[in-house]
Amino acid sequence: MPGYEFDTWFVVAAPKGTPRAIVDTLNSHIRKVLSAPEQVKFYEERGLTVIASTPEEAAAHLESEQKKWARVIKERGIKAE
């Protein structure tokens, strides 16, 4: 459909204030697992794309999604019930 866009995505997050060394270690291990050829194949066979990003890339994507959906919610007058 022209103009239609919707992606589902997942992110691993740590509590605010988690030391950067721990965040970096977790990110490194998660990226290694998700980038393994057998994992990539597993997800691709199910129609999924793995994007093993950095914490900064994930934060930027989250911010972008929040802005996009906030605009849609406001334009459409969507309210929680």
C-alpha cells in the first residue's frame, strides 16, 4: 500500500545509570550472537531482518519512532482507554 509503513522491532535495554562498561559488554555479546551466520539464517527464514546496532543507534531509532508515532497520535486524536 502506498504510504503505509509499520515495523516491529525489539531492543535490549538496561536501567538508566548502568555503567558504560556493562552496556558495552552486553552489546558486544548480543551483537556477536545476532551476527552469527546460523542466527541470521534462522531469522531470515522467518522473514525477519536482524540489525545488531550500537546503543547510540538504538537510542536514535527509539527517539525517531517516538516522534513519528507522537505525531500520528496527535494528528488522529488517538486517546488511551
